[in-house]
Amino acid sequence: MSIPTIRWALKRIANRGGIEANVYPHRFRHTYACQLLDNGAPLEFIQGMLGNEKASTTQIYAQLRGERRRELYRRFF
């Protein structure tokens, strides 16, 4: 199955389910990585699960999560 076919199928399923958010394959990958990180998985494990060759690519998820935490902290405190 090609990436465009997967993208098309996901959008179609989202439309049928009434999901208004922009759904695309990379969003699932990003969510998976962030969930692993939030549950304490080490970056090396996440890197292996995602198949990233460079650790720096996986570290982007940790930086994004850190920014999100700071944003929430500022918002509520």
C-alpha cells in the first residue's frame, strides 16, 4: 500500500466518523512517539521503534514535549 493510498484511506475513515481534525499518517507516528515518551520510554527505545537512524531525529519529540509542558505550566500557574 502506498503512502498516498494510506493517507486517502485515513481521511475517508475520519470523514465517515465525523472527525474534523486533520488526520494523516505522520500524526499517528508522532502520537505514538509522544505516548511512549510520556510513559517513560527512553529515547533509544523510541528511536528503535520508529526506525529512526539518527538519535537527533527522535530527540525532536522530547523537545516538543518539553515545550508543551512549559506552555501548560505558564497557562495554569
